[in-house]
Amino acid sequence: MSLRNKIIAVIGATVVGLIGGLHATSSNILSGSIQKAEERHTRQVVKQVLRIFEQNQQDFNSRFVDWSAWDETYRFIEDGNKDYIESNLIAETLANLKVNLVLYIDRSGRIVFGTGFDVKKRQRRPLSNELYQFPTSSHQFSVNHPLLVFSDSPNQQSGILLVKQGILQITSQPILTSKGTGPYRGTVIFGRYLDALAIKRLTRIVGSAVTIYRMDDDKMPADLQAMGKALTAERDYTQQPILVRSLSGRAIAGYTIIDDIYGKPALLLRVEVERNIYQVGQSSQRYLILSVLVVIPIFGGVTLLLVERLILSRIASLSAGVTRISKCSNLSERLSIGGNDELSRLADAINSMLAALEDSQRQQLESEQRYRAVIEQSSEGIFLFDAQTGRILEANTAFRQLLGYSDDILSLTIYDFIASDRESIHHNIQRILAEQHLLIGERCYRRRDGCLLEVEVSASLILSGGEQVLCAVVRDITSRKQVEQALRQAEAKYRQIFENAAQGIYQSSVEGRYISANTALAKLYGYRSGEELMANITNIGEQVYVDPNRYAKFVSAMHKYDTVSRFVSQVYRADRSTIWISETARAVYDTEGNLLYYEGTVEDVTERKIVAEALRFQQEESERLLLNILPGPIAARLQLAEDTIADSFADVSVLFADLVGFTQICAQMPPTQIVSLLNEIFSTFDNLAEEHGLEKIKTIGDAYMVAGGLPLPDTNHAEAVAEMALDMLEAIAKFTAKHGKFFSIRIGINTGPVVAGVIGIKRLIYDLWGDTVNIASRMESQGIPGCIQVTESTYQRLRDNYIFEQRGAIQVKGKGEMTTYLLIGKKVPMLASQLLEQEVPLV
């Protein structure tokens, strides 16, 4: 063949190759771009569905805000008024709200009101554990149940909940006042099924087919189960993973997981989108290939003239580069072709393809490493074996350690360690091949050391290289078996404990008869055996309890709370003597919520009761004595074992009073009469202090000290002290008239900050310290007999309502010169004309 023909043949082959390369390159680039665009579009549609779903949940929440933050609901949760139910929770209201569940729960977790509702039939339905997964048998939630909302502000908790009947949309909100304030009194829960009509409405909104599958549905197709597992694995890296898969040439689907109200995967969301982008891309690709097929023949002649110079050498270089990469299988190498024409672009396209292949290979390797790491780190044993030969293909570390093998486990078959006959093993393999997934159940595996191990096995069929391979998951249940054995032994011990217990143990019917009673209870009540006790006592309320109403209270508490603890009562023994008992019991219900019987324990607390009464009497006497020594709030703090009681008060009025010339009076009277006289005077002062809400601090000889504004702050303390000072002068005048002897008193008052507290450990006294106290004492000691001397600070507080006379500046020890005032009396409202006529001097 001539060189020309060879060149023509080469050119022809090159043109064909070029067309093929352009086709492959364009297909790869367009397909990749189209795929990314499709995936991006599909993810946006899935996110739109999630936003609509979230908005629907928010609308559902907001619908019931007025129910939770409502004064009527706030009152109902406390008094359980049935008028609230009959007025607000009627069938028409529940149908308009389109709810299938209503629960009102108080702060302790007790269900005050709960009902199911059939919207179509407009009928209430009773709650059941199987339907709503709520503790309706005991009408009691745990206080830390995730559905309860503990808040003094309008917070909400919402989401979905999977129940046997379908998908339940839940909103849980705190019960507050209509103003949205606390304190929090409970939780109100509303639920509504997410039915097919809602899904159809969602499909109509987004314009794409929306399907929702339950994650706990064992009948979900295998491909969707695999997608659910893949999304669950992606949640380790992304908060809301979305996976996209092509279904056909006309449709593509996006998948994601929706969590339930507990934050656990609940629903698999699938959104099917039409592949409009893909169709446009396919059309563009066809037009591109057609254009190449038309253009190349037109320029073929020109190409033939230039091919030797511009193409052949470069094609040879390109071919050599491709061959080199193919032989070494190194996808990181790249082709280097100069120029800016089709050949260079072809080289660039090949380089792009190599980069894409390299990235794909890297991702595949990372994915394989990731899943292998998950399997290796699993706490359960996992192994693969050939379905035909039973040979072990792979085994994770947990499985090897479970059976005591290392890498030599790959030389075994399943018949070497499964402690069953071959026929049984073969039968199970055939069932797995037929059903593709099977929970085999409990089996015995033989460890390397020969000992048997109880395990639970599940297996499924997978394809590997066209061969049928079974994947088995093995869980060691030895500990569980041991626990079950221990439970059986514990049950046997329970009966022995019941009969030999030191405390009385019983079961009684709702009608008031003993169903069972142990020996300890019989002896406690004066009977020889439990049988004798049950034969003689036919009415617990009348024959056992000294106060028959006490048993009625016991039954009432059981109906209300389902349990009582330390219920103390006085009961009769067989010989009609009485003892005190402490009773702890609970109500027992069947699965349908019907009360079966009561069961509990009884303890003789007669001696404890006597001791407790004696201690209570002593404590009351101690408290009474303490309150006579210290102010009530201070005594309460002292009883709480507060180490140091010391408080600062920014604004307090302190009064000191001293009987003038009392020493001379004492010289003329016997001691008993002196004490009696002082007691009479100071008792009168004590009554005045109590009348004006003041705190007596102490008496020192014939001096008396009182303060206002502590230990509890009082804005009118200065007025109260002033009123008492005036009343003290009046009381002294009455003593003078009564006893026929002249009594006079000096009074000093100051207002300011003090420190108050109790110090020491013996003969406790509530006392005051500070400059305010010292100045008040100086006001008394340097005062005028029969007068009330006050400081500038006290004067400023009282000047608008009391009459004062300015005494002027006096020398006060330790303070220097101070301006003081004499309190004359309280101002009497008068007309201006009366003041002018009487010329009353006011300061």
C-alpha cells in the first residue's frame, strides 16, 4: 500500500477516532454537568419540601398557643373542672382543629385530661399505650419525659411521632396565663395524623411526587432500606443529608431523613423529579455529534493537505502518551500537547477525563475505607461467607475476638463453628436465599477453645462479583441469658423474702379484703398466720382502722396518686389493743387500665410515734423561747443553722431612752419593788414597740433601746419611731400620776445605716452596730429630760408631718459640733387662717 493510501487510511482512522473521542469527551463533560445540575435542582426541591414541612409544623404549633397560654386552661389544670372540657373540648371544636390527640398534663406528670379523636367520625376515642405510646394506664408521665415542657415563658416543643396507626404530628406547649407568664402549671399536647391527603397536597405545592416511608417499616423495599442506612451514615458528617439517585431516563429522586420529636430518624422522604435537564442535555449532545459529522467531511480535503505537517506528529505524540498512561495505570499522569486546536483540546479533554477517573477512584477508595472502618469498629460480630461452599470470605475484629481466632479464621467454613447439624445450617441458608433477609434467632457457636457461646444471628443476601454471598451479624447474648436466669432465681427468692420479711407485706382488694398477707403482718396484727388474718378480717376499713375515715383517706389518695408513702394510722390488733403503723402502698392495674388491687408494706411505728410527739412538744417550747429572745426572721435563719447572721441596713431609725434620776428613786425603794416598777415600765414600752411595728433591741439597766426598719425593711420606720417616742413620754406621765412619784425620761433618735446580727454562741442577742447607733446614744445622753432629741437626718425625714424646735448646735462626743432638734408633736392639719390666728411656731 502506498504512503498516500497509508496516510489516507491513517487520516480516516484519525477522523473516526477524533469523532469518537469528541463524542466520549462531550458525553463525559455534558453528562457530568447535567448530573450536577440535576442533583442541585433535586436537592433544592427536597429542601423546598422540608421547608414546607417545617412551615406546616410551625402553623400547627401557632394554632394552639391560645390554648396553652389561656387563663381558663391555667385554672383547669389545677381544679380539673369538667365544665372546661364540656365547653372547649367538644367534638365540633376538635374537628375544626383537625386534631387526633389531646393531652393536659400537670407539673407532676399526671394526665389531667387526655383523649383520642376521630376527625372523620367526629368521635372521641380512648387513649391506649399501643396507639400513642403514652403511660395512660397510670395516668402519669415521668417528670423528665421529653414531651413535657418546663418553662415559665411561651416555649414550644414540636415534631413528629411514629405510632402504629401512622405518623403523628405533635406540639407540646407549657400551660401559662393569658399574658404568657408563669408559674408554669403543666403541659398541653395536641397531635394530628400526617395522612395521604397532606402528602398529596404537598405534592401539588412542589409540583413533584412526594412519598414518605416509615424508617421502622420492615416491609419497606430493600432499595429504600439501603437508602435509609446510607442517609443515617451521612448524618455523621452532615446535619441534614440529601442523597440523589437516578430512577430512569425520565425521572430522578431525592432522599432525606426526617427526625421525630426525640431527634431520632423517623421518616424517609422521597421526592421524584422529572429529568427535564437530562432531556435537554441529551438533545444538545445529539446536535453536537451531528454537527461534528457534518463539519469534518467538509474540511476533510483541507485536512488531507495539512495532515502530515500539523497532525501526524502530534497524533503520534498523543497516542504515545495515552499508551503510556494505559500501560502504567497511573491516572495522576497527564498528556502534554502543544498548540491551540482540536488535538490540544482533545488532550485537555482526555486529561479532564483522567482527572475525573482519578477523583472517582479516590472517592471509591475512601468510601470503601469508611465502610470498612465502620464494620471493623462495630461491637457486633460481622462476617461474609459463600452461600454455596460456606467458606468464610471476610470477618471483622469483633467476630474474630468473639470466636478466639485471628486471620486464620478465613480458612474455616461455617460448619466448623456453628454447633448445629449440616442439614439445619443448609436449610437456614436456603431460607435466606429465598427471603434475602432473615433473623435466624438464637444459636450456639463453638469457640476456638471448644467452649460453646450463645449468640443471636441475623443474615442477608448480597452479591459480590456475581456470586451469592451472605452477610451475617452476630450478637453475644451470654450476658442476657445469665440475666434471665438471675431473674428466675430472683422470683423464687421473692416468695421466700415475702414470707420471711421483717415488715408486714400484703395485697388487698378494692372492696377492702386481704388477698394475701405474710407472717410478719399477721403477727403485727396479733394473728398466728396470714391465713388466720385473712379469715378474720373481711372489712379492712371497719375492723382494722381505729378511725374508719382514715381508710377512706387511704383509698382516696390511692385513686388520686396511685401510691401512698409513710401513711401513718392507728389500728386495732386482734385483742382490740391499738398500735400505730406506717403504710407504703401502690395501686396495681391491668393492661387496659383497670384497677386490680393494692399492695404494700406495713411497719409498727408506735414507739417512734411516742418519741416524735415528745420531740415535737420540746421543739415547740424551744421555738417559743427563741422567738421571745430574737426577731422572728432572725430566729428562722438561726434554726436553719446559718453560720453567721450579719446584715447591713442602709436606712434605719434607732431610739435610746433612759429614766432620769432613777438611781435616786431606787435608793428609796426595796429591790423587789424596783424590779417590779422597771418591769411595768418596760412592759409598757414593749407593747408600744409591738404596736408600732418596731424591734426591741435590749435594755441596759434603766435604759431602753428600740429600732425601726429591721430586720425587715420598712419605709415608714422614722415615723413609727417618732410615734413611739411621743407615746413613751405620755406613758411616763401616766406612771407619775399612778405612783405619786415624779418620773422623767430622756429620748434620743438618729436615722442612718447600721449593721445588725447575732454574735457568740451563748445568751444570744440581736444587736446593732455602727455610727448611727453611737450618735443615737449620744442624742439620749446629751438630751434634755422630758424631751425627744433627734439628729438632722431624722429631722429631714419627719419635718413635713411633725413639729420640731431647733435646739441648736451642741458638742457631741467623738463627732464634734452637731445641729439637733427637739420633737414636740405631730402636725394637725389646719387652715391657713387658723395658723395665722394661733401663730403656731413651726420648724
